[in-house]
Amino acid sequence: MSLELSCSSPQGIFAKTFSSRTVLLGDYEISMSDFCALVMYVLTNTNLDPSDPRYDLVDAIKKLKVAKGFPTIIHGKEVAGEHRFEIGE
């Protein structure tokens, strides 16, 4: 699964995650810890505008719940994933 970034330049940039350790952003491979540091930097480095999308992001993060992980296929067998986040109420 991937996410197309619709408001970025150049057009056609996709973000993907294949594991809990790596984020692919276009042609760049970013460690999950660097990606999390980048998110924190973006959230805290500038003043907020009245319609700033960071308000919605922080509200969505507050609603996340830890859930059972997605299953993974290893050597033809389904193995339960440990944990993931899912959107709660």
C-alpha cells in the first residue's frame, strides 16, 4: 500500500512503508526514527496559522489506539503481527 502526496512538487511522489523500520518517500529511504524526528520538527518548528493542518494531525494522533498487528506471510505461513496503531473513536 502507498500514499500519493497530492499537494507536493513534483507531482507523483508516493510514500510507502514496508516494515516498522523504513519509510520510502519518493526515491528516498528514511529510517522510521528519522521520519518520527521529522514529524516532530514539522509540528514544533513554526507558529500555527488558524487553518493549519497540524491541528488535525495532532487530533488524529491523539485518537490512535494500539491494536493487534497485521498478519505476515513467512515461508508460506501466516504469522501474527505484534502491534500496530489504528484510529480509535
